[in-house]
Amino acid sequence: MTMKKTGRTVACAAAAIGISLGGAVVTAPPAFAGSGHYISFSNKGWFVANTCYKWKGSTTSDSCDSGKTINQDWRVEIPEDATGVELSVTVDAQIGGGNITPQITDLKRGYCYELSGYTWGPKITEKTC
């Protein structure tokens, strides 16, 4: 077998592997079906915020977003099969003020929140998305 033929064989084999792997990536189903609705946060407060989501009636794993500092924005997509969510919003080293976790009951729409204030009195305000 000549060097030229061996090189061509290796190239064809690599291309075949790449095509089959590429096809697998394209046809792989998503981990969950998203609803197109999100719970979004914007931290304008002088603190570090954490959010956790426990999805009820969903095959989607529970998750958390931690260590969100001032001027950070983040969001989570509401799973299509979720029937409820237990949401937790906490502030690191909070020394005053009440619970700032919003109550979400309608998962067929999006929610946008702005966090503000200080560790001794954090606030949460619902905003228009």
C-alpha cells in the first residue's frame, strides 16, 4: 500500500467518524423540553445573591445559581412539564430584612425580578420582562 493511498484511507475514516459523530450531536434530543418562559434576575444590590429552583412534576433536575454579585443578570427556563416550582432567593451574610423569595404560581408566563439594597435590607421588585 502506498503512502498516498494510506493517507487517503485515514482521511476517509476520519471523515466518516466525524460525520457519524456530527449526526449524533444534531439528532440528540434535549435534556428537557423548555417552555420558552423564564425566571430572570438582575442583581443591583450590594450583596451576593443565590437562587435555587425545585421543579414539581418535572423530569428536569433541580438547580441553583450561586454567587451572583452586583450587576449580574441570570435566568432559568421553566420546564414545559413543570407543575410548580419551589423557589428560594437568599442573600449571603444577610443581617436584616425579611424573606425576599417571590411566590410563583403561574408557570405559563415569564417572570423578571430586580434585587436591590444591602445585606441589612435586601429588596426584590418584579419588573416587566
